[in-house]
Amino acid sequence: MIEDFEEYIRQGEPSQKEKSQIWQTAIGLQQVDGLTTSGYLGGVSLLQKLIISFMQQNPKVSVVEIARQTDKPRRTVENNVKKLKESGIIAREGADKNGKWVVLILLCILFPFQLFSQEEKPVNLSYRSTLIGGGLYNIYDTYLTPGNESKYNGWGIRVLSDHMKMTDLWDGNISTQQLIDIDFSSTRNKTETASDYSLFIDYSYGLHYHFRPLPKLRLLAGSNINPFLGAIYNTRNGNNPVSAKVNVNLSLSGMADYRFQIKNQPFTIRYQMDVPFIGCMFSPQQGESYYEISLGNHDNLVHFASFHNQFIMKNYFTIEMPLQPITLRLTYLNNLYNTNVGGIKTSIHSNTFLIGFVKEFFSIPGRKQINGNKYRRVFD
């Protein structure tokens, strides 16, 4: 026994190829004997499994691309790649620039009981885009200008965040969407004697069911809940200079997504429409000041909202163009907000052009198991 140990010391650490052969033989013997994979062999982390999956799909994939897809720091990915190389699971052939990855031990060998003990499910990619832009606004609010429905016209800026992800609901046909929309505007009346300044924060969370009538066409239908908060400030009104807006609505939502190519350049065009159909809103009565409300006059401040006293619609027209290593997104947003409650009419219309980028990545929560090497995008 001592002689065998001394011989091992003289030979040194086995090569990557020798490690691979030893591991495959050990796992094969475990399967024959009906044993489970040892803790040593099963000690590969979830991130390392993803790295192996990417290398199996694309042997020339870069560490930078793996870091982008997994939403992990580059240094973290580099450290895990190093550990996989030292363990003899992967190897690098050729130069760093033109070489390729070789997976010495396949995932189906490393994790046989995890992969075949349950039905394989694809990993859902998160779709996230952030956009910024500006456009034209026209606003009037008769709480600020009683008896006068003349529009204030001007400009505005907007920041929009769009986050979507597929789920396993209804056989994997349901996706979630979160939209965060922040906009600020500065408008003036026709006589240039007064200005309105507005700030609004609009959030929505929704679910969509996916239909696939054609290979390149996807239709989505669903609903979202939409809290809305903001205010309009008028520079000329000394008594009631601010009109607050608070709404919570349930909206109908629809989307159409189509993919095509011009020569070798792929494009995606998308249209989305959201229309609230029921909800509630905050509104004082015409002539009622916020000072009176602060003294305890809280009657008739919250109102049932539907098509009889509000019409709100958002129309998103989007085109996406992949430009390695990013995807460019251009969006035109037409926003219509009209309410008539408590004797107060409010109209906020805007046409905004936005530009931003799209990012798709894996979300790795805790110790969630990922099977196989398949992944699924929202608009595949």
C-alpha cells in the first residue's frame, strides 16, 4: 500500500485526458452497480453546468459572451472556467483568439441521474431593454385652468424599462412583463403666459398567452395591473397650482411580434397596445383645494373608473436589429390619457421616440437545477 502511494507521488498529478478517462470509468461503474453519482463528481456548480452547456453548443464561445448570457461578472466566469480546466472536464485547443473549447466529459455523463430522472425543461431567458427618448406633449387640466380646455404644448423626456420572461404556466405558453415608464414634460399655453410641468411614474405587471399562427409570427394576449402616479404643476395658478393624478387599473394587453431578414440582417418588428378597462382613481371635486383635503374633507376622493369616465391607451411600435454583440431597439410610443371625473377634465397626449438596447440573460436563483443545455427566449 505504501509502495503504491509512493508511486503515485513520483508520477504527479494526472493529465486532463487521464482525468477524463478515470471519471468516465468511475461513473460507468457506478451506473452498472446501481449507485448514485459521488459528491465529488456532482460538485460542479450550476454556473459551471451552464458554462459547459454553452461550450457544447458553441465551442468557439468567448468568456465575455458567457458572462453576458449568464449575467455574471467576467472574472467570476473566468475563475469557474479555470476550475473546470483543472478538473479535466474541459480543455482549450488552439490559441485564445482562434481556438475552441473541448468538453472532455459530456453533461449526460457527469449528471446522469439529474438529467434522466425527470423530464427535461428548457431554461427561460430574461429579456430586458432600457430606452430613453423625447417627444411632443399636449396637456390640459381644468382643475388648474377652470373653464378653459386650451391645450398646453411642449416637449418631454421619457425613460422606459421593459422586462419579459417565459414561465412554465399553461405548458410554457405564458410570459410575464414588467414595464416602468417615467416621463417629464414642459408645456406652455398658446399666449405664452403660463407653463405646465408634469412628472409621471407608470408601472405595469402583466401576463400574456402566446399564440404561434405562423413560424415567424407570434401573437400575445393578456392583461396587466397598472398603478400610475404623478402631478401637473401650473405656474400661473396661485390657489391650486398642483393637480395630482393617482390611478390603479386593470388593462387589456395585446402584442404582435414578427421576424424577417433583409439580405443577411435580421429584424424584429413588434406592436403592443394596453387599454385599461376597470380600476379606481383619486380626484377632488372641481374647486376643492388640497388644503381642504388636508383638514379632513375626504368625501368623494376615490372614484370607480372605466370607459364612462376615462380612456387611456398606450401604443408601442418597436423595431429591433441585432448588431453583435448588442441588439438595438427603436420604439415609438403614443400615449393617450383622458379622464372626466368630479367636474375635472384632464387630457395628456404624447408622442415619444426612444432608443435603447436589449439584453437577454440567464437568471440563476439560489440552487435551482437546470437540466440539459436548452434555453428559450420570449420571442423564439
